[in-house]
Amino acid sequence: MFFKRKKSQENEEYIALSEGQLMWRQFLKHRVAVIASIILIFLYSVVIFANFFAPYGMLTSHNFHLYAPPQITKINFFDKEGNFHIRPFIYRQVAARDPKTLRFVYEDDLKQKDFIHFFVHGEEYTMLGFIKSDIHLFGVGEGKLFLLGTDIIGRDLLTRIIFGGRVSLSIGMIGVIILVIIGTIVGTISGYFGGWIDNILQRIIEIIRIIPQVALWMALAAIIPKEWPSTYVYLGIVIIFGMISWAGLARELRGKVLAIRRSDFIYAAEITGASTSRIIVKHIIPNVLSHIIVIATLSIPIMIIGEAPGQKEDELGKPFVGDAGSLLNRMLKAINIEREKVYITNVVNYRPPNNRKPEISEINRYSKYLKEHISIINPKILILIKKEVKNDIKIIFL
């Protein structure tokens, strides 16, 4: 009786939760998603506060430490006499020129220890445009610390990686944000209102989707000023493509919204007098948010594995080009996936006699080639067309 009452209370609490609370609960149950989110938050925190996490300035050069080797493997807790130190240290790196090659060679001075401290004073910087400080996460006293070494002009590579991460993580995010905002707005409006609004928006989407990618790249190369630095050029291209790539997301969301539009809870909200904006924001967007998140991620490589070539495939030397290929093309088009972005192969690379099913011995003979294909493509989704495949390849059925 106690367990039934407890289960009833849990069901009541579950029903009372909002869409956002349900999504948060499901998210916390997914360990991989939680770990990945923590890693992303850490990476973005590092690049946002790069001045604090980096031991030196982005352009700071150390003239007597050109091509210095990494010191991350030389962090010690025990000195040469065998004494233990609670605080980690490195032996000071001393540079000298090789008399034959005139290159810098580095040796450790075992008489000088540079202890690694946290929250040390170093070069002054202005973080986020208004925070002035000289505190760095870690560093040493009088010596130098190059965990990943230095480049040809003596700049710390770890510092360069941290500052370079700003471009890699922030600029890509800009394109995704633009894509999601425009695609969500257009797709939701098109699916919810329908009628002439839907017709106009869908025609605009079709025009955008037929723009050839190669021609677009050529046009961008001609429009962007040559005197722009590489960061600005990359940013401009990402913004333009973000403003063009939203069409696919908008079309998919339109289909989702059309299905949700006919739901009972939407009719109930309209009867109670809820405004259109409230229905879209409170009821429709939360129900398509999971789909938006998936589309906003990087494109997922897909690999389709067939059983064996048919007559048409065997003649042309290509997989899925006959009747099966036509059906596959329609299936991919229905879920808005271009065939050129899908890698297609077969378990057996030749047509068996009388178009029979491949035997186990034939499958085993060609399994190593199939494994090699999978390792090269490294797909996220693996689709098996037939079912009689019994080998040690891991297959996901969709």
C-alpha cells in the first residue's frame, strides 16, 4: 500500500511539471550529456576569461626561449636528492646555442627550482574590455613556465591555444545562433498560421535552398574586402552562411508545428483566450525545442549498409541505383537529407549468383573491408537495409 501511494505521488508530481522541468529532469538522467555540458562550460569559460587562464599575453615573446620544449612532463614533486615537496616545481630551463647548428638547446639547471603557484601576479591585462588585473591562474616566480613549449619567436603555445580557442568556439557559435533564431521564427510562423503566409515563406525557402554552394563561395570571395584580417573574413562567411542555412531548419520545424497545431492542448489554450504569442512561446516552442537542439548541432555523418549489389548496381558499379536506389532517394528526401551527404556501401561487393542472399562465408570474407569503411567514415548513424547479417560489426537498426 505504501509503495502504491508513493508511486501515485510521483505520478502527480510528474504531471504537474512544465515542459522545461521535464526536459531538465531527462537531461540530468543522461550522464553523457551532463559530462559533455560540463566540458563545454569549462571550455567556454577558459576562452572567455583567457587573459586570466593564460600564463602570458597573446603576443608576448620570450627572446631567449625560441622553440623551447614542453615542460608539462617535467613537473616534479621530488627533487634530485629525493626530498618530497607539496608544491609542484620545475627545474629552471637554461638556453644555450649549439656551436655547430647555432640553434638554441635547453637544459635543466638542477640547482634552481621554480615552484608553481596559483593566482600569481604577472602581465597586466584588460578582460572583457573593462576588468583590469594582473592576476593569472598559475605561474612561477622569476623563471619561465612553458607547459606546451614555445613557437619560433618565443610565444607560449598554451597561451596561443587558449586565445585561439576564442575564434574557434565563438565564431562557430555565431553562425548556429543566427541559424536557430531565423529558422525557428520562420518555421514556427509558417506552420502555425498556414495559408498565404505559409505559401510565401515556403517559396522563399525554396529559392534559398537552390542557391549553388560553389557559386555562393565564389560570390563571397569577391565581395569580402581583401584587406580584412583572416578573423573578420571567417566571421563574415559564417554570418552569411548562418543567414542562408536556416532554410532547412525552418522547413523541418514547419512540419513539426503543423502536427502540434492540431493537438488538443493547443485548442484548449485558444479556447481559454491565450494570445498567439503565448501559445507559440509557451506551448509550441517547448515541444519542438529538442528538434531544434538536434538540428543546431554539427551535421551527423550517416552510413547505410546494404546486403549485396543488385543487377543494376552490379552493371554500374554503384550501390543503390536501381529501384531500391529510387526508393532510398525518396526516403532521404522525406527526412530532408541529401544523398551526397550519406555514404552507401554493401556487405558484399559483388552480386551473388542468381541474385541470392550472401552466405555467411561471403560475409566473413568481406567483413574486414566493411570494417575499414566504417573506421574511415566514422559514422554517427549506421543503417542496415537487410537483416541477415551476422558478424562482429556493431550495427544500429533504425
